[in-house]
Amino acid sequence: MSDIFSGSLAAFALTALVIEMTPGPNMAYLAALSLSQGIRAGLAAVGGVALGLSVYGAVAALGLSAAIDNSPLLYEVLRWGGVIYLLWLAWEAWASEAETAPEKAGDSDIRPGQAFRRGLITNLLNPKAAVFYVAVLPDFIQPGRGSVVTQTLGLSALYVGIATLVHLVIVLLASRLQSAIHTPEKRRGIRRVLAVALAAIAVWFAFSTAR
């Protein structure tokens, strides 16, 4: 029985890793933020995303995530809220010109608190996070291994841990590249490329989450 349980945990961890390695709103936002604003903002956003995933895990344990999955209206509100929010972030990145002038380079810096809130909101407006807890996580619940609530919380914690590790790697890699775009012209160009990427992710997100 313990071998079966260990195998189930390993399978769940691998599933979570593959899902988090798939490009999506969280990955795109964290890369864009870290590349343009640096590691402090990126790490703060990772914390926000982790909190958002934890919230959905707690919601799943209470059975509420099933309500999100079964309510077309609530699902659509979350889905389009996420699309609009990503488009707003893309517009903000495109429209910001502060870094083109050296004396104003710090004016558009995002404070860690802002990055944390944006990471949290980006994740909470992603209905796919809720659907994961409804469609994937229950398959790994083991009868006779404790209460469903306890197992759900444990698997949720494992998922959040794996997701956070993946997000930290993204932030570290992106922030390492920041030194290569230290001139105002390069920073403006990169911000606009990332703005287009975020807008493209928003459009992809709208189509990929449609039912």
C-alpha cells in the first residue's frame, strides 16, 4: 500500500511539473516582470502567485472549486477577467516610457508590494488553476489514506511547492538577463516585445480556456 501511495505522489508531482512547465499567464508575467524590473519584483510576484495557488487549494478542500467548474457564469467571469487583466498589463508595459530617459529610469519601477498583488490577481483570475484542482487532483486521492480534505490540502501544498520552484527558476533566469538591457533604448525595446508577448498570451488564454 505504501508503494502505491508513494507512486501516486510521484505521479502527481510529475503531472504538476509538466503542467507548470507549460507556458501560460503566470510564466509569461513572471518572465516579463523579472526581465524589466529585476529579481526583487519577480520574487515578490512569485509569492503572490503561490498565495493564489494556495487559495485555490484551500477552496478545493472545501469543495468550492467544483462550483467554479460547474458554473458557466462564474467560470466565464474569471476567464474574461484574466484576459482583460493581462491585456491591461500588456498596455501598461507598452505605454510606459519612463525608462527612455535616464533621469526618470526609476519612476516606473514596480514596488515589491505591487508585484505581489499583481501576481496574486493574475493567478486568481486564471480559472484553469481552479479546474486543475477539480479535474486532476481528485485522481490522486487515495481511499483509506485519511480524509479527503487532508489529502487535498497535502497534494495542494505539494503542487504549490513545485509551481513555486518552477517560477523561481523563471525569475532567476530572466533577472540574469536584465544586465544585458541596461540602456534606455534596449529596455524600451524589450518592454515592448514583452508587452506584445503578454497580449498574445491573453489572446491564447481566451481561446484555450473557452468551453
